[in-house]
Amino acid sequence: MNQQTLSPLQIPGWIVWVQCICFSTLYAIWALPETILIRHVCLIVGALLSLWTIYQYRHSFFHRRAIPAWLIVALFAWATFHLFFLANDFAAQYEEYTSIWKRAAIGAVFALGFGIALSSYSRKQDSKGKALWTLIYIGLLAPTLIYIVKYVLTNYGVQKGWAVPDYWKLYYSSLPFYIPKTAYVCFCLPTLGIALGQLACNIHQHQSFKWANLVYLVTIPAVLFVFYGENIKNGVVYSAGLLLLFLGVLVFRNFRRHWAIKLLVLVVVLVIGFLFVANSIQTNGSWRTLSADAKIARDTQTYQQWKYNGEKGYPNNELGTMVSVTNYERIAWAKEGIKLTIQNPLGYGLIERSFGRLAKLNWPDSKLHQSHSGWIDLVLGLGIPGIALILTSLLILLYQLGRLGKDTPTSRNPYVTMIWWALFSALIMWCTTEISQKVYFDALILWLTLGAGVGLGFQNKLEGNPHG
């Protein structure tokens, strides 16, 4: 491949800014009801602009570093093949194909071109470059801030007699403006990971005393507050995992250099994390009965209440109390979901509720829908080939972006760090979260293709113009 092919092309600034506005707006409102028109406008405008960028960088796709992008292309090809040749319910699969898969495809085009454009624009060290990152981070933080505003208005504004519109209140049932807990995990957890990642990178780059670091520090309790306010055990567990990873990054990566500031940041972050985690354990009794509940849940033959969604009650654990519903059902569903995967290696074909469809075939009287594990639900829908394509792309990107982050100054590529931590957050959150659904699948594909685009663009720049 010649030098001209590898030379990085300059993407017009207006394209990057328009796409940035679309991305930030999309991420901010993705989980909100009654926003589908705005979401579609952002996706379509972003995708149309990305077509030009992708065409300009078309030669870069014939290199092994483009494998993650091609794996996502193969995923869409597999979904198409499954629809026309392996469908168990063609009508339902076709409906998803023309809705979920169509949006995911548009988002993939948008993210791929946007990632390449970001890598081109990241060379700028002036106020415009900083403003671009600020706008992106505001979009990432927006779901957390919107929740906090709603929490304050719902719990304090109403008491004080404020005229709070229904749209700005929190609801805990299936009402028009209800937002499920899954949405907060999907759109707030990556922001926590990104804040921790940027904080760690700034410290390693000798930029400990920056105003941005204060924003990243404030992000930590803000996101944890969302999980506390909604009583989201998944969010607490995954947050603890991200905090431990952050601890490991600081301790095992040249800890002796600037050890004082690193120790201070570690203490602050760990104290914040410990207080929230300890409070969650204290206020949520299901943590204390997890072991006893798990023993009952693993015996899916003796205790079969997991099939009926509460219609036949629940068993007692060895402590003599009724099992925690969330502990019992999720463990039992995970076990049976894995069994169904072995029995149906090519998948049922639906992103949503393939677990319930397959359960009906095995237990006609069951009342199941989803397994509450995103990866299990997804493999039951897309089969082993589909999940292999997604996970392989994700793991390759974690490896590529991890290496790329070492080769490029962090102050010039916050996007590499952003996507690495977002992808790692996705990897863990899909383990035990009921996330195999519409916009959450869209977001997963968007992060994957955004990572592929950033990786392609930065690697292109490093190889084609080392001084760029």
C-alpha cells in the first residue's frame, strides 16, 4: 500500500461539528420518550455526512486493522441470511429487520464516518478542539444530569408547589414518560467509565491540575447517585468493577511517578465509591440473601417457579424466607438460557424476547420474556455466529484501542480513551442487564463502529504521517 493511500485526509471542520452535535443530541435524548423524530434526524444527518468520509478513506478498509468494521458488516449479512433462510417467525423477524436493524445500520454508518472524522480533527490543539470534546462530554453526561433534574423536581419541586410538567417527573410504572432502569445503566455507566478513563490518562500525562479533572471527579458521584436513586444493583456492581479497574490502572502503571497525586485521587474516588456501594448493600436486602437464593435458583428442576413470572409464587431459601425475586429469577433464567443456547446454536432470530419464544417451545405454559442477561438474550436471538461476530469485534477493538492509546498523546486523543472505556462498560453491562432491546442494541452497534472508525483514522494518521 503506497504512501498516498495511508496519508491522512483532512475532514472539513463543519462536517465534524455537525456530526458532533448530532452525536451529543442523540446520546442525550436516546432514552427519553417522545423523541423518536429528533433521534432519526440525528442518525440520518450523521450517516449522510459519514458517507463522504467513508468514501475518502475507502482504501483504509483493505487492511487488517479494519477487521472490527468488517465483522459488523458480517453481522448484518448474518441477520439477513437468518431472516430469509433460517427464520422461525418470519413476520416478527422482518419487523425487527425493518426497524431495529435498519436503525442500527444507519447508526453504524454514522458512527464509522464520525470516528474517522474525530481522529482527523483531534490534531487541533486550539480552543476549537477543546470545545469539540466539551460538547461531546456534555452529551455523554446529559442522561445523568437529566435524571438528577427530574429527581429534584419530583421529590422537592412538587412538595414546594412548583408546576412541574409530567415530562420532567420520575415515574415507576409503565406510563407514557416512564424510563426503565435499563436505560440508566446503558447510558450512564459508559459515562462513568469514560470519566474514570480520562481522569487516569490525565494523571499519567502529568495533567493532574486541570479543571476538566474536577468535572470528571464530579461525574463519579453523579452517576452513582442515579444508580442509588433507582436502586439499580447492576449499576452498583458494574460501577464497583470500573472503580477497581481504575484503581489497577493507577497502581500498576508507573505508580511511583506522581504517587502523591495518584494516592489522593485514589482515596477520593474509592471513598466515594465505597460510600455508595456500602449504602446499596445496607438498604437492599437481596444482597444479604444472594448465596442462599442462588442455591435454590440453581435447582431449576425441583423449584420451577421461575417459569411463571410470579403467577405461582416463589420458594423459600434455607434461611426460611422467600427468595429475593431478582436473585432467584436471574440465576435460574441464566442457567436455562445457557441450556437453550446449546439446543439452538443458530438462534431464534429475534433481538427481543427470543428467550420467551424458545421457552414456549420447551414449556408451553411458561410466562417468560427475557433472561435478564443481554448476552444470553442476544445469543438466543442471533445464535452463536451472531454473538461471535459482536464479541470478536469488541475484543479486537479493546486490544487495538488499548495499544493505540499508548502511541498517541492522551491530550490529543480523548476519543480513544472514551471509546475504550465505553466498550469495556458495554462488555460488562450486557452480562446481567435486560438490555437486548431496541435502542440499547443500537447503542452497542454505534459504540463498536465508532471505535472501528476512530481506530482506522488514528492508525492511518500514525502510519501515513507520524508527525501529523
